[in-house]
Amino acid sequence: MTLDELREKIDSIDDTLLKLFNERMELVHQVGELKNTTGAPIYRPEREQAILNRLKEQNRGKLTDSAIDALFLELFAVARNLELPEAVAYLGPEASFTHQAAESKFGAMSRYLPISSIQGVFREVKKGTAKFGVVPIENSSNGIVSDTINGLDEYDLKIIAEVVIDVHLSFATMAEDIKKVEKIYSKDIAFGQCRKFLTDLGLDEKELIPVESTAKAAKLASDDPKSAAICPSVAAKMYNLPILFENIEDDANNRTRFFIISDFENAPSGNDKTSILVRLPNKPGALVEFLNDFEEAEVNLTKIKSHIVEGESIFFIEFNGHKDDPKIQPILEKHKDAIKVLGSYVKETDDV
């Protein structure tokens, strides 16, 4: 084929795709109308995951699994927003890692609300200002996020999905010479994650100024030619801050896991994880007795973390399976006075 012939064929396929997209949106609209009569939520993570799995299994072309995710997650987001534009609250500001996690699930078209605190995200979802909230739950280097555990304990909201993203940090500055950098802005955790880089380049002797977020660090550094920021590359680009070094984190496998919270529960998908909070009596063997029930039911526990809430010790526990699974239901019923079910959702990973 000639170049012009190839382009004509591509144009013809695009025309067909447009027609098919509109047909899909019409069917989604009909589904939405049926859901409105029953009160069922528009966003069903387990349904979306089932579609993605089916498409990947039958894929025989050049599209990779990640490309299929990117194409269809954005298509799902467009469909949701045509039906019911609902706000997504996230731990801000814009260009933060939580914002990136939110966009990976809800696409570019969604209406996003940057919130200054994790508690604020829970509060706005509970009030109905936002339908969904996105908050960090743990980092591979820094562990569990206490504020998120506190929010899950305090608010009657459900985890409906988890998102795991790779955390890469950049060193960005307006300074033409790194020797002229006098101070470095970043989040306190980010300084710890880049300690080797700072030491190797002698930057640990500079003034390290912790701020609320790595995105804010980029904004501050963009206004001061004698400063720099440790921040995501997307934040540096947002504020036109030149990047001198990329991927400066000490751990190349640095990852953060996020929860999506809302006011509804998921149906089983066949590949679920459940998170719970557990308050046990203060007596010897209480935890062992509790965990033995999971072992006897052959339920795989993936995480057990102790946590202090207002001076009281509680356990954050996760296991494979949906809360409505037949072998899990008896355990939850037996310990119903000790357990708060936080949500069952499609499993993205066993751990970070």
C-alpha cells in the first residue's frame, strides 16, 4: 500500500471506531437509567476489571496489557462522566502522587477536588461533596499511613478499589549550576527516600525544607533560582521547573498503594481482597485465637499490622477473598463485635 492508501484505511477505521464508541455510550446510558431506578452505583470496579481481563485474554495484536488498560480505563471514565459527572476528592495538591493515582482510575475527564488533608478527603466524601476519595494507605519504604487508618476507623465509608503506582522522584531547579542551590524543598518522607542521592552529591549539607507535598515543593522552587525541589517529574513540568536528575530515590522499587473510598460496596469479582479493622480483648492469646479461625478456613492473610488509635491498640488485617464468600462469612459473624469490615475490592497486589 502507498502512504496515502494507508492513511485512508486508518481514517476509515477511525470513522468506524467513532460509530462504535457512540453505540457503546448509548448502551451505557441505558444501563445507567436502569441503575438509577435501583440506586445501584455507576462505578463498578469489579465489572471494569472483568472487562479488562477478558480483553487481555483474547488480545492477539500489538496492544500490550498496559495499553489496553490505558485505552479502556479512559473509555470507562468518559462513559461515567457522560452519565453522572461525580467529583473525586484526593489528597492534593494537583500533580501529587495521589492525583496521579486518582487519574489512573478515573481518567482525565473526571472532576477532581484537591483536599489538603486525608481527614478532609474522608469528610468530603461522607458529606457528599465528592462521590469518591483517593488516599494513600502504605508506601514500600515508609509503611502504613496512620491518618488513613484513623479515617477508616472514624468514618462509615467503604474501600471500593486499590491502586498501586511506582513512585519516582526527580531533582529539579531553576539554578544553572547545582553548586548555586542553597535550599531544597520536598516532603519530609521524600528526603528520607532520596538520602543516598543527597549524600553522594553533597546536597545533604544544604538547607532541607520540608513542605506539605512534593508538588508544592516544585511550585516553591520555581519561584527561587537558588532553590531546588525533590518532586515527581509531572509536578516539575507543571511549573516549568527544569529537571536535572530523574529517578533519584534510593529504592528503585519504591511503590505506594492507595485506597479509593466511597459509600457503597462491591459485588464479588472472583479475585478479591478484603480489609478489616479488629479490636480484640486485652487478654493473652486473643490474637492467636482470632487468626486460627482464618487458618482453619484456609483463608490467606496478606497483611497484619497493629495500630494505635486514641491510645487503643487495633489491628489492620487483609485477606484474600470477598466478605460474602461462604468460608469467610462464618468468621465475620463469629467476631462481629470485634471486626469492622472496611471493604472488599478487586485485588491489584498482595503487598507493596
